[in-house]
Amino acid sequence: MGRPVDVAVVGAGPYGLSVAAHLSARGADIRVFGTPMQTWQESMPVGMSLKSEGFASSLSDPHKALTLRAYCTQHNIAYADTGIPVPVKVFAAYGKAFQERFVPDLVQKKVISILPASHGFDLHTEDGDIVAARRVVVASGIRSYDYIPPELQGLPRQHLSHSVEYGDAAHLKGQDVLVVGAGSSATDMAAHLRLRGANARIVTRRKAITFQSPLGQRSLLDTIKAPMTGLGPGWKSVLCVKAPLLFHAMPEAFRIEVVRRYLGPAPAWFVRPEVEGHVPYTLQSQVIGTEVVGGRVSLVLRGSDGTEHRVTGDHVLAATGYRVDIDRLAFLDAGMRKSLRLAGRAPALSNHFESSVPGLYFVGTAAANSFGPMLRFVYGTDFAARRLARHLAPRVRRRSMASKTGPGNAQVTVEPTT
């Protein structure tokens, strides 16, 4: 097993790679596990684009040397800070290039269990290796948190899936697919299903599908009324991106409610032409039951006026988002999961991302209830990676030292990890 590494990072998506890039730059002894950009390569509809704008979609390295803009420039790929959608295929390739440059020693193995040990933790991989680590950063992304409403959970698996399960839905060609949801996942999957020859129908309790508007040219008044941020325009978003530590200091119930409600379903503007007029909507309809008859699925719906009706299809696709639930992280020792203090169903974190289990840290979506909605997006990688790296790795600074040869000399001071 060998001596313990200082930090193990579990996950090789935007947050895991960004944290690793900053830790490596500080000389930390780290080991990083995972498949690079796995969610983006395997769980996003073929041909889709990111909802976030180009300027808000870069991973974080200490000197901003490999931004998405820089990558696209190097590879002659069309790019703009706003207005040109970023294809998922391009973003995944960018993330892979980032990994090769900043995390070349990535261990492309799955961690199947993390157990407490006298030195900190033991990480067991799928091939039987055991890696000892003093501290662990969990950057496992959203794949573990797919949420299916209770009303749908009784359906047989051959008739039910979640949007996270798809890169390609070609196997649903010719089928009638009921897409439950009203956000980006729902419209992206509906557009993808249509291109794959399936007959999609969107079912939602909302009054309308509300698409984002293209940003276009913004006037000075627009900028004053709603400043632009990596989460979109608006003063609330300014607070989210500029003051995550202030958010952390707010009462827990307030934080959880803000994360739950803020930036609700709003599909990207560029998907609208692929959906409207092509995919029928069943609006203001709450799913209250299901039934399978003759190999077909019926969704029992209640309308806003209280009346019941049904829609029927071959398959139900739940585009119902993600809900962090620490018990879904089966690779964490059950005892550790039970001992974690929670904020909702997410780990409650210190202002340095540390959980109530000493040495165990969480970043990304799992940290949103502690630091705000920004941690649900790629844009949050810079804040998380810089703050966590300063905390976990020795800090190096220079201070001038007077001497007989003058003030030009410098002494390097390495501060201990805090």
C-alpha cells in the first residue's frame, strides 16, 4: 500500500481536475482518480451544447493558462464569450486536454470504497489496489444524484430511464417517449429524441416552457440593472458569485431554500427551434400515477383545474434533475456517511470545504448548500479550487529581507498546511 499520499481527489470532471491542477502547482503530494470528463462524454445527448456561455465554461488552473477560449483558439474552433453555443463534444475534448496538461498522472480507475484509517483514509479501487491518503476530496459530480420522483419509481426499468443515462438514444427510434420535466435536460433530450427518430412529448406541471433569451448586445442600462455574471445577468447572481463566503455564513435553512429555488428550469435559447412546433407539450399536468397496459405506459395526470387525464407512450424519460443525497455515494464507508453532519441531504461543510469527518472534503454540486448555487456550475471551479488548494497545500510566499547587499534579496517562507 505504501506511505499515505497527502491528498486523494476522487473524480476527474471539471471540479476534480481544477482542484488537482491547483494542488499540483503548490507541490502537493496528490493522487487523482477517475475517467476524465466522464459525465460530459457519456451522459449528455449527442450533439447538444452547454447552457452556460463560453466565458463561464473554463476549468481553473493557477495562471488561467488553458481557458476554453485559449483551447478553441489553438484548435481553430469557433468561440465567443457570449452568443456562440459551446458543443459538449468540444467541452469534453477541452477537459481532456486540460487533464493531459495539468493532471498527467491521473489514475483512470474507479474508487469503489473509502474507509477510515489511522493515517486518514484507505481508498480501494476496482482492480483491488488500496491507496492510503491523509485527506480526501470528493469531486464525484452529478451522476450519483439523478432524481426520479416517487410517482414514477414504480415503473419497470424497461419503461423508465433518467436523462443522465444517455449519451445516445438511438435505441428509442420509433418509440413514443414521454419526457417528464421542463428544464434544459427535458428540451435537450426531446430535441435529441426527435433527431433519433423517436416521437417525444414533454409533460410538465409548469404553465409554459420558458426558454432563456439570447444575451445579444447589452446596453449600459442593461448592465446597471442586471450585471452579467457566470450564472447569468442579475444582482442576485452577482451576490452568488462574489460572496460565496457570505452565503456560507447565512442560516442553513435559508441557504438550502435559495439553492433549491434559484435559477429554476430555463432551457437554452438555441434549443427552442429544435423543439417548438416539433415536440408537443402537455402543460400544467402533475403526474399522480402510472400504469402499464399491453406494453404501453400511461401517465395519470392531474391538471391545474383538478381534473384527471392520461397520456400514453412506450417509454418514460425522467428529465427531473438531480438532488444531492449523501447516501447515494455508496463508495463512502457507511459509518462515515452516518456520522456526517448534513445540510439537507448534502454534507455540511466548513468555510474550507471540510465536512464533519476530519480530512474529508467535498466540492461541486455537493457543496452548493454550503456555498451557494455557483457550486452547481463549471464557473464555480475557480473559487473552489483556489480556496481549497490554499487550505490543503503549503503556501509559498516571498518576503524581502534586508541584508548587507541591499533589499533586493528575498527569503522563501513555506507556511504549514492549515
